[in-house]
Amino acid sequence: MKSSIRTIAILTALLGFGLPTGGRAADVKDEKKPAAAKKELFKNLSVAEFDKLRANKKNVVLDVRTPKEFEAGHIPGAINIDVNAPDFQEKISKLDKNKTYLVHCAAGGRSARACDKMSHLDFPKLYNLAGGFRAWERAGNKPEK
């Protein structure tokens, strides 16, 4: 029973359910620290907030789904770097850290992981699309193919 509860707690932390908008499991351990002491690694955005930032063409839309998912349909102007690919870290390390990155996957889990990895490489401006590409499509947006 205890191991089942521990497993659920770990999975919940890894998937980011119920965590602050930064979505980092380490924040759970730091709950006793004052809010100002916590560093927000990335911010989750609604579809409307995401699209507002996407209107600025200087911002980079980063799709971290598989190439097959990307080819089936993606947000116009997005670039694709698969977060599960073995060379993900190498590819993102070559990106311009001065840019703002609007990161998404299909539902929000992989993109939160990608944002976490990118934040550890000192990318300061990271935004995760809550609900991912599916939420973006449900909002009535048309993908590019």
C-alpha cells in the first residue's frame, strides 16, 4: 500500500499535476521557503496567452513531439526537436538563449519536461502550452501540414 502511494506521488510530481505554474517536482520539497525564494523555471500558458506571444514573430514556437506527429500537423511556424530523441540536449544547446521559447507537445507533459531541461541550460524565457497541441486545436486553430 505504501509503495503504491509513493508511486502515485512520484508520478504526480513527474507529470506536474497539482504543482505550481513552474511545474518542477523540486518545488514540492521547497514549499517551506518563501514564495520569493522559489525560481520559476517556466510558465504554463493558456491557448490564448500562447497565441498572443506567438504573434510576435521573434518568439520561437518549439514543438517537442516526434517528427511523425509534427508531420501530421503542427502550429504554423513551429520548429520540431523531439524531446525523446537521444540528441535533444545537443540540439537545444545550439539554440539562441536570448530568444523566447513557446514550447508544446501533444498534451503538455513532454513540453514541461523539455522546458525543465532547457531551464537547466539557462534558457531564461520559457513558456509551456498547457494542454498542448490538442488544446490548441480544440480552441479552433488550424494546423499546418
